[in-house]
Amino acid sequence: MPKNAAKVGKIPSIRRLPQYLRVLRGLEGAGQEVASSSMLSTSLGLEQIVVKKDIEITGITGKTGVGYMVAELIDGIEDYLGWNNSSDAFLVGAGSMGKALLGYDGFRRHGLQIVAAFDNDEGKVGGEYKGVPVLPMSKLKSLASRLHVHIAILTVPGDSAQEVASQLADCGISGIWNFAPTTIQVPESVSVLNEDLSASLAELSVRIQSNM
Amino acid sequence: MPKNAAKVGKIPSIRRLPQYLRVLRGLEGAGQEVASSSMLSTSLGLEQIVVKKDIEITGITGKTGVGYMVAELIDGIEDYLGWNNSSDAFLVGAGSMGKALLGYDGFRRHGLQIVAAFDNDEGKVGGEYKGVPVLPMSKLKSLASRLHVHIAILTVPGDSAQEVASQLADCGISGIWNFAPTTIQVPESVSVLNEDLSASLAELSVRIQSNM
DNA sequence: TATTATACGTGAAAAAATTCACAAAAAAAG
DNA sequence: CTTTTTTTGTGAATTTTTTCACGTATAATA
């Protein structure tokens, strides 16, 4: 019925998968070999059926009456997300948000390795932060093609976001994680994910107002 | 039909409202008095019908054949979000992410004023960052009740998030914006909004894989 | 061994969100 | 003044996501 045969999958489910991964890794470290949906659901504050349906999309099946094999489920989720083979990323904009993300060690665990940061502030260029070199914007294109980097984290101010995004698209980047509070226009071949803090603040504001 | 008469509203719509606000403020600054859904949709890369339906939830109506009054729409959205009367917030955890958020001046525009930061690192306590004083955790409870603060931004490491969240709930905080990569358990009276970076990374990863 | 509790898998129902389709109003154009 | 274009508002259809209900398999218990 729908035109797109290759469906993307359920986005809310995809967004919950990392939570399972986090719990499962803890279980694995504790030597637990099996995990049930009820157990995962209580430790994450979700409904059991949500866990089962989410796991279903990864293709991993458990054993009736027993549960899921922890190691197999971890592999399955990582596989589904493409997080088992680490991919390199650039970070553009070494301001405070950029630095915060450079300091976030969770990315490594998720198969994302920030290999270089870029900025056009001469005071920042040349140095390094958390082991990641800060390079001038002029080096972006040559490095992108040389290192085959195709993910970029965009943490520049809103008014330069569009220009940088265009540059990134031009460099062959295929995914932009946009932290700037601006809508960026890129060719269709580039996936953009907006990390919009004000959206979350809006949701929280309304939830507080309605006492839930 | 549904049990809850006071429905929260459509969450995706709520999360998009700040985008309209951003564009509308730009228009207002440029002296534009009227804005149509088609114009808003093209500048944000959304479908026109999405814009119309989103605006519908705020209760603001436009004029057929003309559009929406910019000033009225801004007011209406701010009103709906509760962003017209500024509310104070605490930030707990003055690490790199905490500092990045303290430096994010967008909050002010969204009616959120961070009045104090808390940390238990003695090296940080006593100083200030971006004009916000960094106080010891021990001061949290007394200040919360004295200043009637009811929103907290949680930027502590994952392993102390639950403990701090419990403290916050104990202080009468009614909304927690959780940046820690952990599920926190709080009483029902407290709204939690998880800002899960790994969820976004998961979504981006899958989208890149499926070439869209 | 029989019974009970646990737990997966899945088709179907329900709810939420998006998209369509079109009537009606206003402005612009001819 | 009439026609065309633009645009809101909304009920309905569609799609997506969540939730339910139940069959079946496994383990534990009596």
C-alpha cells in the first residue's frame, strides 16, 4: 500500500533502543546471561509490551518462558543501529556546547568517534580539547574526503549554521546532527537530525502546567 | 471517550511551537505584521498543513485569505507554553554540559532563568559562571523553598543522577530536565523530561543507513 | 507428573499524529 | 464587477504508534 517498500522502521522504538543497550551492558557486566522484557521494563520505567515490540524490530527473538539472551540482544541492537563498527565524525563549532559534547564519553560507546573539531576562531584553532585537535574551517573539505568522514556534529551559533551546513553537504557528509537553533537546508542526500533544546523545554513547560 | 478530560495536547505539535516562535520573532523584528502558514512552512521545511494544525492547538485563529497576525501568534504561543512569565530554574551539575547550558542564552528568551548552579566539587563551589553562582549541594533545599524554584536541569554524571533526582523531588521541584544518561525514578508529581543524546544518535544512525 | 507462574510472539484493537480534501473568506487581478 | 489566487478552518481518511488479548513454550513447584 505505501509507496516506500524499504520502510525506515518505527522512530520511537529506534530512539528507545539505546536505553536497553545501557541496561543490558550493565547486566552483562554483572554476569547476567538472560534478561526478560518485564525486567527491562521495570528498570526503565516502561511498559513490558513496549519493550517486546521494540526488541521485535531488531529481529532478535527470545525464548518463550525464559527471556532474551543478553549478549545476543546487545549484538542485535548494535547491529540494527550500526553501532558495532565505529564511525568517525567531525564536530564543527568548538564553543561551549561543542566542548561539552567533546567531553561526553558516551559517544565512543555508541560507535561514534569524533576525530577532529573545526572552528574559525583563531584562538581555538591549533589547540586540542579532550585529545581532539581543533582545526581551521579551511581544512574541512580536504580532511573529510581523505578520512571518509560522513557524520558531522554542528554546534555553531545559529547565524552561521546554514553556511556551515552547506559546506558540510559539499564535503560529502551524509548526516548532520544539528545543535544550532536554526532550520538548515541541505540536499536530500544528507540526513539532518535537529537536537532542539527549546522543543524539549516546550514539552516540559506544558507537562508541568498540566500537572503531569 | 478517553478517561482524561484535560488532555495534555499533541506532543509533537508542542515540540514544534518554538520553531514558529523563532521565525515569528524574526518577522516581527523585520516589521512584518502578518504571516501565512505557507510562508512559515517553507521557512521551516515543514508541510503547510502541519503548521496550520500546530497553530490550531494554541487556540489562535488567523484570517482566511490573509494569514495570522504575527504579534498575536507570538503571544498565543508563548501563552500556551507558559513562556511569557519567566520562571526560575536550578542547574545541578556544573560539569562541561552544565556549563554549556549556562552559556546557552536561548533559555532567557524562553522564559527560563537559571538562578543558581549546584555542584559538590569544592573546586567549583563558590565561583560563578556566566553570572550564575555555583553553590554547594547542601544549599539546595533551603534555596529551593526560599526562591520557590520548581524547575531543575540535571547535568550530573549518570551514577549520581538518581540520588540527586530524589533530592530534587524532596525539595518540591516539579519538573526535571534530565541530561544524564540514566532513567531516574521520581514521585508522580514530578515531571521528567529526558534529553537523551543517544536516542538522537540512534535515530540519525538508522536514517543514514537507510539513505534517508 | 501435574500444576502454576513466567514470558515470548503476534494479530488485532485503540489511540495518536499526520495528511487529505474541500468549503468559505479575503485579497488581487483582469 | 467578475474571476482567480491565496489562505484559514475543519471533518474525514490515512498512517503511525501504542496497547490489548491470547496462544504457546519453558521453568519451577507441589
